[in-house]
Amino acid sequence: MPRVRVHNFSISLDGYGAGPRQTREEPLGVGGEGLHEWFLPTRAFQRILGKSGGTTGVDDEIASRMGEGVGAWIMGRNMFGPIRGAWPDDSWRGWWGKNPPYHGPVYVLTHHARPSITMEGGTVFHFVTGGAREAFDLATEAAAGKDVQIGGGVSTVRQYLEAKLIDELHLAISPRLLGSGEHLLYGLDLPALGYACTSHIPTSAATHVILAKRR
């Protein structure tokens, strides 16, 4: 049965999924990149960069599940880029270069319309102005029976958790404290929303937790 998933979503020990003050130089906010130190050395991440090598083991095995069986993606505008307000032009095409790692349709939540962008490798960014539910419906149809993956960022994941639309959430808890930024779970009553922890695997770099919606 197709699922809606979040995978490889890193948070700090104090619950922040991004640091404050996102810029082009600090796309994950101040201190945010450090949350991904478990992921960056892995073979799975190096493969995304088109490189060979990288670390193996539990972190790599978990990281490699990203995109597995996924037919469409959803992300927030802040994950797509640092530009706010109306698009000044069509020059910004994401953080990932000419060949983003999605290789399928990606629905970007935004308040400002923009034509779709076709990238190398099969990634097509569609800009959705009708809200989270519209993006969900479009992605589900485009996935054609495969899973839909919510890429982030924090605000987008929170919206889909609150709507009880996420079936499985993988959190990689980094042994770092940020102190401020974008908090993933603040104010969310996950048990009341129907979620329970089904797996937790500690490694030297992170603790991997799976939250799943009870059926």
C-alpha cells in the first residue's frame, strides 16, 4: 500500500530541524548543517554527489532508503531556496545544480505562482499555490501507486503531521544542541495525532527513530 513518508530528517537533541537565519551561505540556518554530519560521509550521500566511496554501516544503510519506492515529492519553498516573496525572475532553480537528486515530480509549496521547471535526470519542480492538501493530491496522483516523500523543511513536515497525512517519519537525532531555529515537534501531541515510535537505532553519529501512524 502506498505511503506518505519523511526520511533522513535530521533534528538536534533539543528538537530543531534547522537553525536560525537561513541564507544562501547558510541554507540550513546557522548551525543547521551540523545536524547532517551522520549523513554527509555516507556512501549514499556520496552517490547523490556522483562520487564513489563513502562510509558504510548502519547510517549508510538507513540513508540509502531515501527515495526508495517514491513516485513523487513534496517540499516547502524554504527548502527549495532562500528567496522570499514574489519571484524576482526565473534564475533560481534550487540548491542542487542541474541534476537534483529527486528524479521525478516535486511539488513546491508557495504563495507565488511560477512555471514548472524541468531539470536533468527527470526532476520537474511544480509550484503549488493552493496549499498543502492540493500538493498532497497532486503528488499522490503523480506517484501512480508509489510512495510520496515529504522532503521538508520543518514547517512543511509539521503541516502534514497536523493533518495526519504522514504514515512514516524517520528522524535522525544528532548529538548537537542548537538552542534556537525551527522546532519540529513543539506543541504537537503526536500520540493524539495517532503516531507511535516503532523503531530506534543508535549509532555513534545519530539516533535513528521511526514514528509511524497507527492504522
